[in-house]
Amino acid sequence: MNIEKVCILGGSGFVGHHLSARLAAAGVRCRIVTRHPQRHRDQAVLPGAEVVAGNIGDTAELRRLFEGCDGVINLVGILNERGKGGAEFRNIHVDLVDRITEAARGTGVRRFLHMSALNASAGQGTSEYLRSKGEGENQAHTRGHSSMEVTSFRPSVIFGPGDSFFNRFAGLLKSAPGVFPLACPHSRFQPVYVGDVAEAFVRALNDRTAWDRHYDLCGPEVYTLHELVEYTAGVIGKKVRVVGLGDFLSRVQGRVLQHAPGKPFSYDNYLSLQTDSVCDKNDLGTLGITARDIGSVVPLYLGRESQRGRLDGLRRLV
């Protein structure tokens, strides 16, 4: 199987920007679907790329978008709902996958790469986010398998320029008055570089051994959330005391902040953090990729305003 052109749903987002560039460099043409094509002219100039408007909520529209493509890549996902009850999680993480697999039939699409999440499980996920991600992953493999070769990817928290993890904490820390209360400080992560995630997609695209595989993707090191937030403070040069909250206050913080503007933290986030986001087996190695650590990347984009911040960030990892 030789995949020459793919349609990327969610291709204008954080991972999509990195992935489309990698695919273009590998000679794969990309149709990048977004609600606002005019905002992503940087991607439109990539060799073989086209940025188009499309309604991913309509199966007939998806069928039109898939025409002429050999493969589909689904990067669409949300960490928080605007409402509550799991309806939006289900629409984005499960129902969209059903629409994708239905629309792909009869359009010539032979390959489906699906972005899931580490610890995603329809039956055992600790949060609505993880349960809906797990159900969507199951649907991708069961419903999609009848007409396409499917591979799913399950990363830990993804970092890199433009990420919503280190950049979000950096923004929150900058406005902190000197003390920063942190929910679930002992939760563990194995942050994975966005460039390594993108490379995993590229390598798996035309690899027959990747068919019907579920790849767990992690970086080389495990950190607690407390360590990551303190590290972020050091990189941006912010003097602040990070105070870890116990379980009760962590739950309270989730209940309260889910109603704050921008929803910086939610009760569903709290539930997700009850399961450590670390790999039992890191499949970046399976794909021949050497994982990059945060110390080689994060100071380059978070510490731009402070030479001392870059140095402090590097020292904290030694």
C-alpha cells in the first residue's frame, strides 16, 4: 500500500501543524480541513498541501472531503466540554469516528490513522474524557477495519512550541501572586515531544506492520505534575511557591475552576489525573524513534524572554 494523499481532520491544530509539515517533507500530499482556512496560510504553502473549509459534523460533507484521498488522519479532540454530562465528548470523540468510517466507504480511502490518548478505555477510563476517547478508539478499529487499515496512537501529554500544557501553566504562573495551589501534584506524566508524535504518524502511514496496532507514545522521562510546574516556573523565571493540594481540595478546585473563564481546570480533568499518564511500553522505540526530553525543547520556547530562565530550566533537569 502506498498512501500518496491524506485528508487531515484537525490538521490546523497544534499536532496538525507539525504533522502536515512532516508529511509534506515526506512527499505526502495533504488536504487540511479547518473552519477558517484564511487563518492557516502558512500551511497552504507547504508542498502538495491544500487548506479547505469543511463541516466535520456532516457525513456527506466528509465524503466530499475524502474524495481523491488514499488515507484519513483524525486529530480532532477536546480536553473539556463547554457543557456537562459527556454529550460533547461523545460527539467529538465517538460520533465523529462513526461518521468518518461511514464516509470513507466507497471513496477510495484505504488507511485510517486515529489520535487517541494514553489510558483511554471505554470500560475503565476514570473520566468522561478517557472513556469517550477509549470508545472512539474502539470504533475506529472495529467499524473502520471493514474497509480500511487502521492504526491508533495513544500519547501522554504532548509538548512543543504552541502546546497547551507548558504554555498554559506558564500563563497561569505569570499571574500567580507568589503562591500557586496545584491540584493532584503527585500525578505522573511522561511528556512526549510533538515532533516525535508527528514522526510516529509518518512512519506508520505506509508500514504494513502498523496495521491494526495501538501505539503508546511517551517521552524518555517520568515526572510528577508538581515537578513539571516547578520546572515551568524556573524556565520562565517566575519566583513562586507551588503548593500541592490534597485530594479533597483538588476535587474542590476542579468543581470551582470548571466554571471560570477559559475553564483552566475541571472536575473531569481531576478524574483523568487519577490515572498516571505513563507508558508500560514506549512504542516510539518500536517505530525506531529516539524520544526527546523536555529539557532539550521546552526552554527554547518558554524561556525566550529570559536567558536566566533557559539556564534555570536546564539546571532543574540535571
